[in-house]
Amino acid sequence: MKISVLIPTYNRKTMVTEALRKIFSFQPRSYHEVIVSDNHSTDGTGKALFQEFGRQILFTQPKEHIPAYKNWQHAYLQATGSHVHFHWSDDWLVDNLYAQTIERHEKTGANIFVTSARVVFEDGFNPVYYSQGSDRNLSASKALRRLLLSEGRDLPRSPMAYIIPIESLREAWFQSIPAKDGHDPIQLAIGPDALLVASALLQEKGRLDILPGPDVAFRNHADCISVKNSDLLDLYGHCYLFFARRYGLRDIEESLISAANLMPIKSKSWFRRLRSLFFSEGFIKSRCHK
């Protein structure tokens, strides 16, 4: 098992530097490679990373500045490991996720891994979300349903909490998802992040191994587009429905629609009703700058 750590970034020199320091503070042989895909930052990110990390990282850039989602794909296309970890540049590790994953893989043969996350707010509040209790594994099909419908114990929607087989992501790069109220999920990169996880679970025939965690920390900060405009979180439900219809997941599609219809008709949109049922705005954030 070889883990490629993928860090897409844009104008986050300080944050990505801190994230890399955390990675390199843990066992160096617990990952295969660390790839930073810089989306043509203007804050000196490239120079700073070269000076501090040199050949410890593979630094790459697309030909031109592109939407964040496309930059994730650019990072993915450079990877040579058997598994990938999408490490967002504003988040960081709090434990050696990679060494734990390799150990569990050798013991159980599991192919997809998830950990719980600590969400760090600007005021210092840092609760742990997605704690899985005594659960250690569940089938990929059940995990997919739990992810899309928030059934039972919550699963994280961010790929930052997952180690995923690289092959399972080949079908995950949607060229387009229909816009919602004039908002393009691909351009905003809100919703497709969760679909990376959903795509991996859909193709996995085995089980999802749940690490005790928390092994990762999510930074909840005020400059995220979904914090500035929480209505954009409707795009998650919109993308889930798109995914269910694309792959013929009729039971999930019907459950998404039924859950939305349970909410009062007063709401501006039924996707907003879906969001109010399934999502907590305090700890879901977009990846608009990655």
C-alpha cells in the first residue's frame, strides 16, 4: 500500500506550510509521496515551499489558473500511489493517519478508510465530529447510503477524512453537474468534494474501515464562501441527487426527495429544506480556494 498525499492550494502560503510541517513531523515512510498542486498562487507559495521543503514534495501547477475542482483533478493525475489522501491546504493532521491506515490495511485487507475529525473554530472551540463509537467497519454500500442520507452515525463528507484507492476515482471527475439557482457546483467546488467519496464507495466491493481518530483537523474560517453565503450549502443536496440519478440509485433518490418533502413548504427551496434536515452549517465548508 502506497499513499499519495494530494494538497491542492491557492494563495494559502502560511496554511499549506503549516500543513506540510505537520505531515513531515510524522513517520516519513508512512506515505509514498506528497504532491502540492499550486493553482498559480500570487502570494509566493511556490518560492516558500521550495525553500523549506525542497525535494520532499512534488510541486506542480496546471497550465493556467483553473477552477478548484479541476485543480484537485490535476493533483490526482500526478499521483503514483495505490491510494490517495486529499489533504486540503487549510486543514492539518493531528495524528499519523498514514501509518495507522497502512497498519489497518495489513491487518484487515480493507481498501477504504475514514477517520473522525476535529473542527477548529476561530474562537478556539474545537469539537470532534463524526465520532464512530465502537464501529470499526461497515460495507461500502451501507457507507454510501449513510453518507448520502446521513443515516445512523454521520460519516464525513470531506475527502480529507478518507484514504481512497486511486483506481476508484477514475469515474469521479464529472465534467459538469447541472447548475442550481445559477450556481455551478463545479466552479464553486461545493458538492463535488463529497462525490469523490461517494464515487469511491460506489465502486468498492468490500468494506469501509473506520479508524478511531480524530486524525485530522478541519479549519472553520470566515473567508469560506459557504460561511459568507450559507445558501450555497444547498448544492450538497443537489449534487447528491445528481449522483443518485446518474448511477440509478433509485432508493437513495427517492429517500432524498421524500426527506425534503417532509419539511414545511414555506422554505424558499426544497433543497434548503433538505439542507436543514441533513447538514449542520457550522462544520461543512466549501473548498473554494483549493
